[in-house]
Amino acid sequence: MVHIVGAGCGAADLITLRGARLLGEADQVIYAGSLVNPELLELARPGAVLHDSASLTLEEVVALAEEGERRGWSTVRLHTGDPCLYGAIREQMDALAARGIPFDVTPGVSSFCGAAAAIPAEYTLPGVSQSLIITRAAGRTPVPEGESLSSLAAHGASMVLFLSAGLLAKAQKELLAGGAYTPDTPAAIVYKATWPEERVFPCTVGTLEAAARQAGVSRTALVLVGDFLGKDYRRSDLYNPGFSHGCREGDGNRREELP
Ligand code: SAH
């Protein structure tokens, strides 16, 4: 059996209880070495076989899983953050399925959540944005045409760019070309969210590239964009004394502003 497990985005204690249990039970762990906290490997039992996948191909990873299966082992494939985002797990799942190897997936704390905690911020503010666009700038991996940064930027929604900290000169232009963000729209570069080296570099859409250059950050960072990083928003209805819902009878005359 292969367990695809999200390691969380940095701090070792952000792995789920299930992920930690599976790691502790594994006979073999194939971990994404570049971004998985090495402390997590201490959860593996003594004698478990550890492979860093940084230098492996898909074929080699699948061969290790297949060999583990032949021996009746439990294999953990440990991915950074949550495996469902930029994790290249679809091809692994298809390859395992094609070989009749059973697998399951355990989610993890994605870096876009870790980055929000680092700021700290809420992506979905009433009166500001109720949507989060998760995307990346086109680099060596192309992005489908209908998902160009400028077209996504036209919504003015909260946005997180993965894998883009080294591509900000072009990204900045495209974000502005969308027409909804201005050069003054708040932005932030979050480096190694939840790791001990975590740093937050607040900036604006107009200064993204300069901020990354000045900070010397070109990888292991997320770029956050949008007015959710600003001061203004509307308080939520859910907790407003004047708002009624299934669990609480509100006083319609008491519509409160922010305390
Ligand atoms: N599955 C992962 C993303 C893997 S792609 C997740 O859910 O987070 C790798 C990219 O994720 C990096 O280039 C960087 O943009 C981002 N990333 C991963 N961990 C990060 C962290 N702790 N802080 C900031 N960005 C991170």
C-alpha cells in the first residue's frame, strides 16, 4: 500500500495526526527532499528505508513503490504542503493504479495557508474579496492561455502565486495589465512560511519585483496579492448581533459596525 501524505509546509508539527501515524508505520519513505522538513523523518521508525525524491524521476519513484509492494511494505510518499497543489501526484496515482498498487491520500497544510498565518491575514474578507485565485506565473512550465495572469488579475480577487518568486518582473506587469489591481494594491512575499527562517516582505503590486530583489528571494516563497492585505473591510454578518441565522436569533435593530 502506498500512502501519499502531505507533510505540511514547513514546521514539523504541522503534519496531520494521520500523516504522522502513517510515517511512523512506514517501511519505506520517499520524501520530497527540497521542501520537506527533515525533522519529519525522525517520525519514521528505525530501520525504515528513506529515499530523497529530489533526484529521482517519476519512473524511479514508481519502481520504488512497486518494489515495496512486492515485499509487502507500507510506503509513504511524503509531499510538501498539500499534495493536491503542484504536487505532481496525478501521474503517480495513475501509474500506481495501472500497476494495481493500492494507494490513498492524506492532506496537509498547504503553504498558502501557512503564508496567511504568517502575515496574519484572511483571504476572504466581506466587502473585499470572497474568492482566492491560486495560480503561478508561466515559466518553464507553461500556463494555459485562458489562465494568463492578466486575465485572472482582471477579477481583483485575492491571489496567491506559487512558484513565481523568480519571475516577478513579468508577473508584476501582467498583474497590472488586468486593470483591477493598481500599483498601490497591497502585496506580500512570504518566504519559507512556518519554517524557523520564515520572513514576510510587505510590498505593493508596483514594487513586487524590487521587493523580491532587495530581499534576495527567488524561491520557496509565495506572492500574495490583493486588498485583503489592506485595512478596509466589512465585518461578517455571521457574528453580527443584528443578523439571524439557524443557530442564533439576532436583534434586527442592532446592526453593528466593526468594534
Ligand atoms: N504542494 C505544495 C506546493 C508545492 S510547489 C503546497 O501545498 O504548498 C513548491 C512551491 O510552493 C514553492 O516554489 C513555493 O512557491 C511554495 N512553497 C512551498 N512551501 C512554502 C513555504 N513554506 N513558504 C512559502 N512558499 C512555499
